[in-house]
Amino acid sequence: MSITASESVELKEKDILHSSRLGVFSSDAAEYTASIDIDVKLLSSVVAINSAHVIMLAERKILDRKIAGQILNALKQIPNDFEMKAELEDVHMNVEDYVISKIGNDSGGMMNLGKSRNDQVATAIRMALREDLILLAKSIVKLEKSLLVQSGKYSASVMPGYTHLQRGQPVTLGHHLLAHFDSLDRDFSRLVDCYLRTNLSPIGAGALSSTGFDIDRDRAAELLGFDSVLENSLDAVSSRDFATEAIYLCTQTMTDLSRLAEEIILWTTREFSFAEISDEFASTSSMMPQKKNAIVPEIFRAKTSQVLGDLTAAMGLMKSLPLSYNLDLQELTRNLWSAMDKAIVSISILSDVISELKFSVDNMMEAVKSDEFLFATELADYLVEKHHLSFREAHNRVGKLVRHVASNNSGRGQITTASPKVLSEILGVTIPAEELKLIFDPKLALQRRSAVGSPNPRLVKEAVKKRRESISKHEATINSLEDGISESRELLSSAANSIEKLGKGTGSLGR
Amino acid sequence: MSITASESVELKEKDILHSSRLGVFSSDAAEYTASIDIDVKLLSSVVAINSAHVIMLAERKILDRKIAGQILNALKQIPNDFEMKAELEDVHMNVEDYVISKIGNDSGGMMNLGKSRNDQVATAIRMALREDLILLAKSIVKLEKSLLVQSGKYSASVMPGYTHLQRGQPVTLGHHLLAHFDSLDRDFSRLVDCYLRTNLSPIGAGALSSTGFDIDRDRAAELLGFDSVLENSLDAVSSRDFATEAIYLCTQTMTDLSRLAEEIILWTTREFSFAEISDEFASTSSMMPQKKNAIVPEIFRAKTSQVLGDLTAAMGLMKSLPLSYNLDLQELTRNLWSAMDKAIVSISILSDVISELKFSVDNMMEAVKSDEFLFATELADYLVEKHHLSFREAHNRVGKLVRHVASNNSGRGQITTASPKVLSEILGVTIPAEELKLIFDPKLALQRRSAVGSPNPRLVKEAVKKRRESISKHEATINSLEDGISESRELLSSAANSIEKLGKGTGSLGR
Amino acid sequence: MSITASESVELKEKDILHSSRLGVFSSDAAEYTASIDIDVKLLSSVVAINSAHVIMLAERKILDRKIAGQILNALKQIPNDFEMKAELEDVHMNVEDYVISKIGNDSGGMMNLGKSRNDQVATAIRMALREDLILLAKSIVKLEKSLLVQSGKYSASVMPGYTHLQRGQPVTLGHHLLAHFDSLDRDFSRLVDCYLRTNLSPIGAGALSSTGFDIDRDRAAELLGFDSVLENSLDAVSSRDFATEAIYLCTQTMTDLSRLAEEIILWTTREFSFAEISDEFASTSSMMPQKKNAIVPEIFRAKTSQVLGDLTAAMGLMKSLPLSYNLDLQELTRNLWSAMDKAIVSISILSDVISELKFSVDNMMEAVKSDEFLFATELADYLVEKHHLSFREAHNRVGKLVRHVASNNSGRGQITTASPKVLSEILGVTIPAEELKLIFDPKLALQRRSAVGSPNPRLVKEAVKKRRESISKHEATINSLEDGISESRELLSSAANSIEKLGKGTGSLGR
Amino acid sequence: MSITASESVELKEKDILHSSRLGVFSSDAAEYTASIDIDVKLLSSVVAINSAHVIMLAERKILDRKIAGQILNALKQIPNDFEMKAELEDVHMNVEDYVISKIGNDSGGMMNLGKSRNDQVATAIRMALREDLILLAKSIVKLEKSLLVQSGKYSASVMPGYTHLQRGQPVTLGHHLLAHFDSLDRDFSRLVDCYLRTNLSPIGAGALSSTGFDIDRDRAAELLGFDSVLENSLDAVSSRDFATEAIYLCTQTMTDLSRLAEEIILWTTREFSFAEISDEFASTSSMMPQKKNAIVPEIFRAKTSQVLGDLTAAMGLMKSLPLSYNLDLQELTRNLWSAMDKAIVSISILSDVISELKFSVDNMMEAVKSDEFLFATELADYLVEKHHLSFREAHNRVGKLVRHVASNNSGRGQITTASPKVLSEILGVTIPAEELKLIFDPKLALQRRSAVGSPNPRLVKEAVKKRRESISKHEATINSLEDGISESRELLSSAANSIEKLGKGTGSLGR
């Protein structure tokens, strides 16, 4: 809703702020410096902050309860689709303009007594970020669940494990997916840390130096659901480390998951053929009719770089800014929402991709079986255990054997195709055929692994179970954060109602 | 304009591409991978490319002229406010869909014969970037003009020159502004280099491997105003170095100018009081009625970091991408336009700020006169010239003198307030009062400077004159680039008319 | 110490690893891929890890105690100035080579049974980072102390507070410095979070898939002072999020403090003259004898950007790396140490700069007194309180007054120099001279501020006191982390002694 | 060589600069702000600059020829292994200190008359960078040659061409390698542009304001081999855009080539098996004896990110720095050399890797033959050409056919295994078996491609030939740049000899 001319007759000039002190603002400059486009996200928080501030002023008797009641009532009427005017610079002045247009300057003009846009915007960003962090937490948990379902399903499915993208040793697919789970789980713990540093209240810090009125910052913080007050007034208006931490969090999480995205791209190539992406997340070519391209993980990969770009931008922007508030900070907010939006959406859709990914356990097993080199370590371990070679000696002998086989079989050779004579000569010991078979058996190799964190199917199953409990805890954490916000909303609403009620019965100026 | 259902009856499925080969595309994935929002910028180029391609196909008799004429006619009808459908993925499929809806699949379905979205999008981005580079060139020249006007006006105005933000030696304001001009002028030369590497034609490279039809890539390039063909088909569809170079160009230019923005912020502080920003580019505070904040240069500074963020994002995105096309490249385009838009607008408004900046030559001169330390080098030079001290000896003696004066006058001392006795003792020579006066005279100090590039007012005036010619050359360059584009548009239009005319008289299939 | 030829006769080849499996390694490639230069930092950790691993193997009876004892004894003999050979690639192979050269391949060749360079290097980096994080914590606490001493000293010293580098309202210097303290204190809390995610043990994860031997990862973790095991073997060898988090921590902390560095540069300009940097941290010019440049904060500023460069490098490097180990990870370590070193040293020296900074409280007070615009908010608040104007009305009237005064006095006007008539006309009320005086009194303005986090001298003193306690807690935290490391060293040493003792009395092979 | 105490008796204080003006410099600060470690690279340039400057001063009769001769003689004696003293801050003061220690302060103290460290360091960095750029140019040409040799060798070898890492259409290996050549060739053109903007002379700009002595900047520039003078004195000492451009150049080139590095990693996996890296550039595992890891391309990939980190650091460092010189600039030089070194070495070794890479043309051809989907576009084109379907219709029908085949053959199906009936039904036309065979023939598909830039073997051969000429031109360019530097060295040497000769016969002071 935009304010029509007739509603704002009390305003002598279009711009309630600019024109008393300064001359006409250039329209190019207005557009260049405007934040209206991103302020939409802050509207509900700005309304809540104004309400909390006015309630506190009335409770402290700094502001007449009747006026407070009028302001609170006007604030309530701001529609969800409130249309903000660009010439009023930002959400703060639009809300003040609306209130004044509703109840007049004598009352509405009191709303900003003892506070400033500087503390207000810092407070509003933190409130909006709280909600974004909760959305991000939910995206993470959603993906964790997808990973866990697949890990459980494939806890015993053998696949080649890689280092340097070269096949190393057999692992289980469930184990591989759990690696991504565990990495993502640390990002969840970072998110909780970040939330705690975000949920602090700057309101009452004023422009930079608080105010000469006897305000109660703790009460305002309580009404807005903050854990406590961000004390120092200069710090409160000029710090954005909570925002750069959130952008870092997005970058870390996206970067961690970009590795999974890359693997999906690799696994779904013809060459790997370990998985097929659902048609839902693939595209074809306008020219080549046969193409099925894993475009969602590609976009994920690209957005990871973009979020890193947001981090670079935000950090570079903060560097060397003298205290306290500078308008540079406004621009940082763009990078914050850009990073949060990208992370929330990307992680959620990656979860869908994982859920729908069709793994080809046959192809994976075939890759393991057709490549005995994957068992070279097992063979060396065998030489240590059975023939008491030192590990390094065993390693060297097996290395020579591999070199021999590889050079004779254009890189695709199988160790067991070497003649028993050659085997004995190079290894220095003779291994019975039936023992060789056991060494090259993938299931046995995995079962031999008994240490915690091994790809042994039994341990993978246990790990999945343990992580299910971890997810439950995360969900409880998210609920508790959401409850904190909900409760503060109820508290604010009921305090506002009290003031409105009291305001109707009295007319004395508080101070 | 959006296509109504009745117009697209020939399309059996909503999506002309996806559904033959693949099943249903997820709407989340469609939104996540869509480029419609940024493709608007490419629309006119995509239409031109389709036209040029079809003309070439007809000229080579690969495509029947009648069909070619129908396609060209349909392309012409695409309205400026063409509303693209998100479910069709991108601008390419929307344009094809429109043409097919107009003239049917038998004719319209021929438009993409022998080309792909991959070569088309690379071509379209280069065409759109050409125009953005011209806009950026104009912004740069605009700012150069503003700087030159002010440099000319203040060619003889004395101000303190700084190193380490400490006063060093007197310079002229005109000279200082010319430093920014010269720096910016190198960015102009970079822009021209970048344009040359941008204006190469990928069209005809197909999806990655060109086409089996006997196309003429040179002809298509000519019709689209390219300097030549970007040959290798894999390179043509998968390289984006022209785009990252453009983003670098924006970053370099903005970074260079962020130093001027910072100086405006410093100069307009109460402490410096060297300049006052026009009210047009300043804001006040919602709480502190006296404030006048130089917000445009602050936003400039912030956007500089954001453009660096775009560069980081784009470079990081390209790293390690195997050939040829990957959808990651689509996202890079966002960073390209983001950087170009920011640079074009920011530099233009900074030009306005400079034009309207009110310099206080009195305050600058007062700063010079009240700070004799600015002439310490002149004093040392005098000792070398008149008293044949070595420079290092002279430097040391003046250093001691400064230390003495500073320690006795709480940092604000004037050298000439030291007693003649002290002066003689520390310097080791006696300087007559009238000579001392000449040493500390700012105008004389500047006139003594005779080397090219000195702050001497006479040399500054000459430099301004020379740079006016440089600007004229830049304008000629810009005109020539614009003419190249205009001429290709006329060529394309006239070739299209020929085909359409011929097409009406014949029906023979070209190949 | 380098190994002489005679000591390593048992090694058949120069390179204990490469030559069995592969042919000759190019010396250019060796140099290009080497990590010896940065591995020095890992040496003591690598020795400790080998010891812990061998102890565990012996305790689990996987390794004969006699051999274990020999290895432990050889490891002990590695000198502090151990000279590593570049041709052996890295610290891991150098240590193994040393042990083998001391006790022969039969014993020494058992050291790497059941572990790999992949898990070992991940473990060693975490151990070295633990110590760097403690050094960083100490640097932070050192700077916090410097800030607190100065805050306490200047808790009542009035200075102009700034927004947009324009004077806003009076604050106290102590309050301003506390803003930096509080910001830095959040970085301390990030450090502790980062430490917890760092202090997890990858050892036992093997190359990627743990090992077929029945190892006890918890025991190895305990012997090395880790809080727990980093479970999943693929995750353990391929994740570096702990390292990127540490680099982020450095970036965040340096970026926060770069704002203080910038302020020191500004404050020590002739124009501000709020402070003088100690000669200890300043330089002069080779040409201009008078110069005194605040070069330490300049370098601090530059290093902040470099640490951000490390973060960009490290994050970009990790993007899209498939699991598990890739050699790219080795290079990340360079950025890790580069960032940690820069942060530790920079913050420590900034602490010295702060300690020695001479503030000119006279100049600061003079700046406040000579600029009545700083009290415009106080005047508006007065109009609200005494004359019941709405705040916005009061703000507008004072804005007009400022505009009037500024335009008549070339920007440096004082409000009280306006005639009483003009004052009354513009403000709409008449303010008695004695009340005006009180409004413009800086001490009173500060005393009026009663809310928590205000620049009120009384509150600043309280805040300083509270933060002293916070520092004590930080010191206790640091001590506790250090104790954890020390205790694990004793545990390791005593366990090694037990094995060595037992080893001397027995010869049975454990497995 | 370090100066012993007895040689520097004329120096009253250890530090020839600091102690006259300022008190004792902190040793921590000295270490923190020192540049000695990177100044080694500048030594020969600094000596040359001092020589050129002194020659010019003598020629202009500003400096007595005898003194000039003494200085030139002393400068000549500076040994290649000159050991610089950290307490003298940097290379500039070390050289001056050396000269003064040799010939006394009366003569040696004249060397810095009319110049400063600020213009000198800017000049020296440009001179050192010139040489690094030439080295980089040579590395690029070396790699271009390697690529060209392999392209020529494999101009007709068929391999699958990829988009989205999915197989698209057949290409030739020579064509694929040429794509990298062409991309790299644009980087060469960027290098030449960068060289032109680098080879400009700041010397004579002084500290910031040139000098009152009547110097000849053009002459100094000529003696140092610069193309011309970098005019504006403030710009000359404070701009580093030439350096950031060079870092960008490294980033762009490395990023372009990181795609080739990634492909080597992919091609050498067991899954692709398209190539084998030479043992020279591979490593094995300490645990897994079979491993052969392509570690050189991995390090290349990592260093690409690090160079981007250098770019971020350098750009961020320059942002918002007020003119003119600030010590931040010194730190930027670290990032410059870091990026140049990494790029020069990395590109050179990648050239070796390419030269030694063993391609498996059999495996590549097998991949093409076993995957008829690669010919889907050919089939669609056939339908257009022979059956006059529109391209979009043909595309859709082939798409359906592929979908059918894929769903019936677990993703690995061959089109020609479908029954003729099914083929006819889905395609709507019947294709004779012999024609089908021709459609799926890779050689024919490539021969059909006649447009410039196609993978047609004939065109690839032509392209290789053309690019050989391009390399010859690059080599001529490099020679010409090297000649320019050599000639200036001779000019400098001969001018120095003239002065020294004249100096011995005269003693008159020039000015």
C-alpha cells in the first residue's frame, strides 16, 4: 500500500528528514544509495522494534501512554504488502512517515525519540538473520536426513574409495555418504555458534552514543526475543561481524557440499556410471538430443563460488572502516541476504537430488572387482601379518608387483593374472591361491576393519543409528530457537495491548 | 507479451526440449537453474543472432528461403516487452517457442539447425557486453571531463600533498586531481583492450563441435558486427575469459577510483575541511539534526568491494571446469552484469559528485601556510644548493631541527618560530631571514619544479591541455565502436529484407 | 641434522617410497610439489604421532614391544634442528627414513603399519594449529589488556564521536576504545569455538579407509591430547574445514582490528591531531626530513587484506574437490600458517602501539568545544522535554537552525553565535542563555546518558571493571588448553617409557 | 657482503635516516615493517636506477661530475651477493649506506638528491616485473609449443567431446588441445598489453611532488629502458595498477589452464583411462602400494586458487587508500612476486606434463565407438537433410529414441541394437542399415564438419600450422622486449663510463 497525498498532508515536505538540514537530494543519488529493494526483508522487524521501543518508553514514563497507544495502533495497521516510497530512502523513514500520516506529527513524531536508524537497522538485520539462520538449519537437517537414509540403505554396498581421484581401497557407499554427513554436521554446530553471536540487541545504542533519555535497553531486548543486550553503543551500531560470520558459515557449508555436488557430477558420467540423477534435476541439450546433464549440482558448484564472492565483498568492505556507522554497512546487507538465500535454497535442493539419486551398486561392485589394485594394501598387510615382513618392505614388494603387472597390461591388469612364479619372485613369498582369493575379497577386506570410523558395514550401520539421534537433537535445538522468537512475539503483543489499553484512559505526559 | 495457449497449439508439450528425452523437470530445479531473470538483457542479441544465422543458412542454401523469410518475419515481431516463460528455461527456448508458435514447427523448427544454445549464449553475452563496455567507456570519459574541468580551475591552487596521510610537500589541487585522471586513463586503455578480446564471434561453434552443415561462420560474424570469428569450437563455447577480463576491468577501475572516493570523504570532514559535497549527494541523520554525510562516496567504496567479490566469484567458478560448456557458466553471467552495472552507474555518479564538489582553496592554503614542516625538503635542498652540504647531511640536519621544534611545540610548531640561534646551531649554517621566507613560500616551491609531471601550475595547465586531446581521441574511439555496431545492424536488417523478399518468390529447398 | 650416506646403507634406493612402484621423479616436479619448507612446523607433531601410534600398536599387541621400543627410542633421537631432505618429499618420509636408518628396515619399516601420510598429516596440522590458536589467543588477550588500560585511563576524556567520519555526538575516549575491546572479545569466543572443532583426532583413518589391523583410535587420540576421535575415515583425511575456519577467524579478527588501525592513522594526522604514535612504530622519509609516518598500522591494514587473500585461496582451493585426500590440501596448509602467523604477530604489535599511543585529550576536548553542532541532538531532546515538541518536529527545527548557521559561517559556525532573535525564530521557542549553556556542555551531555553501554564516564568505568573479569576468564581458558596439551605430552612420554622398558625384556610378536 | 663497522665510520648513527628525526625504532616494528626479504629481487634495479639518476644529475650539471663518478664507481662494486642489513629497513637505504661507506657522506650523501624511495621503489618494481613478465611469456610459449606438438600428433585421433562432463559429440584430440592453446594465446596478448602499461618510468617523481632541481625525467627513463615517463608525480608514486594487472594476468592464465590440469586428472583416472601421466610427475602412497597420483596437476589447481588469493589481497589492499604513497603498497609487492613466481613455474611444469603425457588413442576411440549416443545429433541432422523434418522435430524424435534405448539398457544402450521396427516407429522414417552405419561413423561425422574451427582433422592440421606462425611472432615479440632491456643496459653502462671518465678530469660543482 502506498500513501496517497491526502493522507500525508501534515508533512510539509515530501522528505521528512532531508530537506530541513539539506537542499534537494539528487534522484540519481537517491537511487544509488537506496536500500528500499532489500529493506522489504526488514519491514516486520522494523515494525516490531518500533513497537518495543515505544512500549519501553511508555513503561519508563518517557512517553505519554496515550501517544504510545496511538503509535502502537498505527504500527499494527501497516499492511503486509506495504509499498515503500523510494524517495523516503529506507524502511525506517517509510514506517515513520506512515505512522505520522496516520496519527499526525505531534504523536507520530515521537516514535523515534531516543533511537536512531543506526541502532534500529542493526537490530532489524539481526532479527531477520535469526530467521534465515533457522531456515538454513532446517535445510541442513533436511540434507542430513537424505544422506542418512541413503547411508543406511547402502551401508554394505561396496564401491572404490578414492584419493587423488585414483582408486585406493574399497569402501562402502554408506560410509562415503556419512563422510559428507559428518562434515555437514560440523557446519550445523557453526550455525548454532553464529546464532548465539547474532541474537544480541543493539537497540538503544542510538546513532552512536545512546540517548539522554532514561531508556531501558534490557526491556527492549526482552520484548524482541534477544538473549541479551549488545552493550557498547559505538560497537552496537558499527559492528557487522555477526553478518560476516553468517556469510562465512554459508561459504563453509556450501564449499563442503560442493565436494558432494562434484561427486554427483562425476558419478553420473558415462565413465563412472555409479549413479543416475533423476530427470527432475537434469536437462537436455537444444542441439544434442541424447544429453542428460546434471545441471543442479553444476549450479550448486557455481553458487558456492558466488557465496565466496559475497564473503570477499563483505570482508573487503569492512576493512579499515573507522567507527562508528558508515553507509558502506548498508551494502554489506546485500551480500548477507545473497549468501543466505543461496545457501538455504541450494542445500535444500541438493537434499532432493540426493534423495532421488539412483545408485548403481552393480557398477560400483564391478569397478571394485575388476580392479585388484584396490587390494594392494591388503596384500601388503598380509605379508606383514603372515610373513613377518616389515610394512615398508611389504609395501615396496607389492609396489614392484603392481608396476610389473601394470606395464604388462596397459594399466588395466589384474594382479591375479600374473603367473604364480612371477608373484612368488617379486613378493619373495608364495601365497596359496585360496589365500590370495581371500585377500582380494572386498567384503572380507571391509569386515577386517574394526576401528571406529571404518567403512565396515557393521560400523556404518551403528554410525547411522548414532547420527539419527544427533538429528533429533538438532531438531530440538531448532524448535527451541523458534520458540524463543514466538514467545517474544507474544510478549510484545501483550505488552502493546496493555499500553494501548492504559493509553485510552490517560493523557499525562510521562516525562 | 506472453504467448497464450491458443497460439502454441502445435507444441505437444509445454516444454519443447525437455520432455522428449527426459521426464518431468522439478519446478524447484527449474527455478534454481533458471536464467530468465538475467536473460532479458540478452533478448535483442538472441533475436539478432537467430536472424543472422538464418540469413546465412539461406544464403548458403542450407535453408529454404521461404522458410528463412518466415522465420525472419516472426523474429521481427517479437515485442520489446516480450514476456518470457520461466518453464521454457531461458531466452533461447522462449524465442524458438515464439517463432514456432507464430509460423509452426515445420518452419520455426528449422531455426536452430546447425547451432546450439551453447554458441548462441556465448555470442549474445559478447554482444550485450560490447554495449555495456561502451557505456562504461562513456562513464569513464564523463568522469575524466569532470576531473579535467576541476584540474583546470584549480591548476594553481596550493594544497598539502600527503604520503602516509601525513603532510609531505605542497602540491596543487589541479595536480592532485590529474593523478586520478591519469590513473583512470589507463583503465580506459584496458577497456579498449578488453573490447577487442570481447568482439569475437562464437556463433557456428554449435554445442561444442560445430555442425555437419556447410555453414559460413565469417558471414554470421559480419552480420553481427564482430571483428572476427572465435575459431576453435570447444574454446568458443567454453571460454569466458572475456567476461572475467571485463569484471577485472570493473574491479581495477573501481579500486582506482575508490581512492578518490576516500579522499572526498576525508576532505569533507570537519578536520580536513578542504571541500564540501553538494547537498545532492549527502544525507542527514534521523537522530542528529546537524549531520551532512558524504554517502555517495561511501556507497562507491562499498560497491568497489562488491565488484571484487564478483571477480572472486567468477574466477573461482571457472577454476578447474573441464571443457566444454558447463552450466556453471550461466551463473558467471550474473557476476558479469552485476559488476558492469555497478561500475557504469558508480563512475557516472562520482563524476557528478566531482563536478559539484566545492573546494575550499582558502582552507587548503591555510593548511599549507600554517605548517612549515611541508617545506622541510625545500630547506634541505637549499642547504645542498647554497651551502654545498650533501643531501643526506642536509636531510639529517633538517630532521633534527624538525624534531627539536616538534618537541617544543606539541607537534604543531612552526620552524620559523625557532630562534635564529637555534636554527643556526642545528643547521650548522645561518640563513638570512629574507631567504628563509623564500624557502617557505609555497608558490615559489611549486614554481621551482620544472620536471614533467610536477605540480608546478604552469605544467599542470599544459597537462590539462594535453589531456583534453586525449579525451577527444577517446570519444572518437567510442564513436567508432558504436558505428561498428550500428553498421552491422543495418547490414543485418538489409540482408534480412533481401531474404524475405526472395523468400516470397520461391519455394525451393536450399539443400 | 642431515643423514649421512653411511647411516642409510640399508635403504636400497634414495627414495623409500617412489621407486618401487614408479620410475624416476622429475626434480622440477619434486620441487614443485614439495612441502618440506612448511613441514618444519609439523616435525614435533609428526614425531609425537608416530610415537603414539607405535605405543598403541604395542599395547594392542599388533606390534612386538621390542620393535616398538626401538622405534620409540629412535624417534626420541630426532634432533630439534633435524635437517630434512627434499628428495624424500615431506616430513613423514624423512622421519621414517631417519628411523629406518637408525634401527634398520625390519624394525623401522613397521612404524607405518596401519597408518598413512593422509591421516598423519591431518593430525599433525591440527596439533600445530592448536598451538598457533593458543598463541593467537594470547595476542588477543594482550591487546585486550592494552585497550582496557587505556580505556580506564581515558574513561572520562571527551572526544567527538563519528558516523560517516562526520562528527556526531560527544563520546568518551575510553568508551570508544571499549567498542574495539568488545568486538575483539567476540573474536576470542570464535577462537574457542574453532579450537573445539580443531582438537579432534584423525589418526587411524589410514589413507582413506582405516586399516585391517585392530587399532585403538581412542587411545592414540588420548596420547596426543585430543578431545575425541574424528570418526569417519574418509572425512578424517579429506576435510580441512577446521583450517578454513581458523583462516576465517584470522580474517575476522584482523578485519575488526583494521578499523582501529585506520583510526590510529587518522588520529595521528595533522588534521585530527588526537594522538601521537610512539617513535618506536613510526618511520620518516628518505627525502622529506620532517615526516613521521604511522607505518605499523599501515602494514596491519595491508596484512588484513592478505589474510583475506589466504581465506579466498583456501576456500577456492577446497571447492569441488572430490573425496578423499587430494594434494591440493597440502597447499592449503601454506595459507593456514600464513594467516595464523600474520594474525598472531600483527595483533601483538598493535597491542604495543596502543600501549604507547599518546592521546591528546586537550585536542579532543578542543574539537568538541569548538563544534556546537555535536550538541544538535541534545538541543532537539531539550525541545522535546521542555517544550513538548514531537521529536521529529524538534529535529526538523534544529536542522533548519544548523543549515542557517552553516550557510552563514562557511561551515564552521557555532550555534550560539547566532543572534537570540534568529534562534527563537527558527526554533519557535526562546531558550534562556544559561540553559543553552547547559545543553552545550559535553560533560553534562555524557552524564545524562544512563543506559547500559553509554559513553557516560561512570558506566565506562563499570564496563572496564567487568571486562577485567572477562580477561581473567580468558586467561583461565588459555591455561586449561595449554594444560591439556602438556598433560598429553607427559602421558605420551610415560607410555613410551613403559613400552621401551617392556620391550627390553621381551621379544614376542604381538600379532 | 655486509659492511663492517670500520667501513662505515662516517655514519654517526647506525640508521642513516631514522634517528635524526625520530627516536629509537622498535625491533619488533622493524621486523614487522621490513621488506628486506623481498627487496633482494629489486637490488640490481635499484643500483641501475641510482646510476641512471646520478648520470642524469651530472649531465644536467646539477651534480659535480667527480662526485657522480665516485658514486657510479661505488655502485659498480656492490656485489651480487650483497648482504643487506635489516636495521636499514630496505634495499634503498642499504645501497645508500654502502655507497656512503665506500666514498664518504660528502659524495655518497648526494646520491639521493632529487629523488626518494617512493619513486625509486615504484621504478624498481616495474623493472623487476618486466623481467618476470618476459619469463612468464616464455613459460606460456613453452606450453603453447607442447600443446601444438601434441595437437599436430593427434589431429585425427577421435575422442568424445563433452559438455557438462557428459559425452556430447565426437571431436579430435588435437582439436581439444587447440582449444586450450587458443585460450592461452589470448593470455599472451594480455601479457603484452600489461607489459606496455608496466614499462613506464616513475623515477623523478620524488616523494610525491618531484623536486626543485631541474632534472630530466626522460633521460633517466631512456637510460633504464622505459618506453616513456609515467608523468604525474602523485600518480607515479602511488599507483600500483600495473602490479594488480600483472596479478590478474597470472590469475586469468592459471585459471584458464586449471581446466587443462583438471582434465589431465580426469583423463588419467581408471574410469576415463584416456591418458597416463609420466612417472616423472606422479607420486605413490605411503600406505597403498599401487597408487599413481597425478600430483603435479593437483598442485597446479591449488596454486590457481592461491594466485586468486593474491589478487584478492592486492585489490583489497589498494581499495580506499588515499594518495599518495602508503606503506600498504610495500606489502602488495609480496603478492605480486608470489603470483608471478607461481604462474611462471606452474605453467612451465605443466608444459612438461603435457609433453610427456601418453594418450591412449585406442581407449578414446573405444569410448566413441561404444557410445552411439554421441551421434544423436548426426542422426537428427540426417532426418532434416534426407527426410525434410524440421530440426526441432528431428531432435524430439531422436530424443524419444534415446530415452527408449536408455531405459531398456540401463544407460549403456546402443541405438543400433534397437530393432529396426522400433527405430522406424519412433523416428517415423525407415533408415537403411548401410546409411545408419555411415551416420554412426566417427571419421565421417568429423569430415562432414567444414566450418572454420571445427574438429575436422583437415582443419585441425591447418590450425596447427597457422598457430606455429603465431608462436614465431610471440618469440619475436619476446626478443624485442629483451633487446630493449639489453640495449638500455649498454646505454647505461656507456653513459656511466663517460661520466666517470669526465669526473676524473674535473671538480666543478654542476649547479
